[in-house]
Amino acid sequence: MCRASAVIVWSLLIPTIISASEPERLLNVRDMYPSISPDGRVLVFESNRSGTSQIYARILGDEAGDASTIKLTNSEFGAETPVISPDGTKIVLAIYVAEGNNDVFVMNIDGSDLRQLTFGPGYDGHPHWNSDGSRIAFNSDRTTPDRDAAWSDRWHEIFSMSSDGSDVVQHTRCQAVCTYGSISPDGTRILYRRVLAEPGLNWALDDIHSNSEIFVANLDGSGEVNVSRNKAFDGWPVWSPGGDMIAFASNRSGPPRTGHIWTVKPNGSGAMQITSGSWSYTQPAWSFDGKSLLAYQFEETEDHEFGSVVRIALH
């Protein structure tokens, strides 16, 4: 082969480098707020995969792929935060019945017999069953003096009601943002997130004039104990099945816009980080046997957020 031919052949072997801009994300699907049935076979979650937030169910252990995922709601304004009942037959959830008007509903685990439990002009949300399924805790802004105020400026308090919507009881009198409430397994205490009027950090770890913390109190709201005690954003608290631990999410370990799952005892001692890495983990939910946690694992930037549900085995 002549020298010229060799040069031509060699040049054909050199890969062509094409300049490309940063890829643009076209889909930001978020599968979040997981809840698992007592037998561990059914997972329910909130997802925006259809374009609006709706509730879905997936049969775990099935190899049929997406065919085993079923859409349970079709709300015009969106549905959110599903939780399966202790007997595994029902789901409590929140649905926007109109723009800015959220109420608590209950339905069968297959999505049938949807029934409205709260009726109000404001925000009733983040419902959780008590340990025997007889009551449902939720947060509501129904006592706020100014219904025209921004969501974060309203009074959100923790209430509970019987599973049919009757016998509504107010547990807190925060006169601030108190959300994500639940009743302890022994029925003696409540757990919730409270926003304090003191210097704190937002999700991006910027200094702000409020601080989101986790509190435990008696059923009447007395004897409050701040169990998170950190300037960072702490939220999404849930009781362990035995009531001896609390799981929550916090961005205290950074970096900005990254949270992780922590556990702490109800007296505020023994805080322990459960997850790590560059992905965020929030919205923890215990399995009924206490051997694992479900969580929303996601990536978030200023421009996008996407993620899905994961299960974390506890040792």
C-alpha cells in the first residue's frame, strides 16, 4: 500500500466529533408519596405521569411491567398523598375539588367508592390513618383569620376525624403552619411539622426568616417537643409501626436541594441519617412490619425535578 493510501485509510478510522449542546429534559415524571399495603403486595403513589397529579396502584412482585400499574383517580385539578389503611382495604387521599380548594377523601384500594370526608373552602390535606383505622389525622387552614392570605401565611392546624368524616377534633393551636400530622400507634401523641418564626434554611440552603421543624405533642397540643432541632428544612415526619422511632426528611447534610431520610426517637435523641448520595430522598413511609422504608428518590435543579419510589431495607 502506498503512503497516500495508508493516510486515507487511517483518516477513515478516526471518529468524527460532533459538537452538541446540553440535552434538554422533555419529561419530568415524578412518582412520589408512596404507601404500601400491610401484606407488602400493593404500592400506591402519586404521579404526574398523565400530565396532572393522580393516584396510581402497582402490584409488587409482578413481572408484567407497566401493565401492572393502574390509575385510580381522574381528578380535574389533581389528587395527592395517598395512604393505605391498616387493614389494607382503603386509601385516604386529598383531592383538589376546585382551584385552591383541597379536601380529604377515602376510596377502596381499587379506586372504587370514592367518598368526600371534608368540605371546606380552603386546604384540608396530608391525611394519615391512626393505627387501627378508626380515625384520620389531617391538616386544615379552616381556623385561619384571613382566607385571602398566601398559603404559607395561613393558620394550618392538625385535626382528626372518624373514618367516616364525623367527630372532628382540633389537636393543635399553632396559629402558624403545622402540617403532615399523624397520631402515635398507642393513640396518646401527635406528630407534625411546624414552621417556626425564627431564622432557618430553605430547601436550597439559603437563609430565610422561618424554620421548618418536627414536633411531638400530646393529643391536645400540649407538651410540645422539637425532635429535629436544626436550622435546616425538616419535614414529612411519620411514626414507625411500634411508635419508638420517627422517620423524616432533612437537607441538613446538604448539598443544596438535596434531602435525606433520618430517624429519631420521639424524645429527640438518637438522630441517625439513613440515606446518602447525590440523589434526594424525601416523603418516607414505613412498611407495616417496620423492616423497610419507602421514599421518593429524585433529582432536582432550578429547572427540573424527576424521580420515583424506592424501598430501603433497614438493618
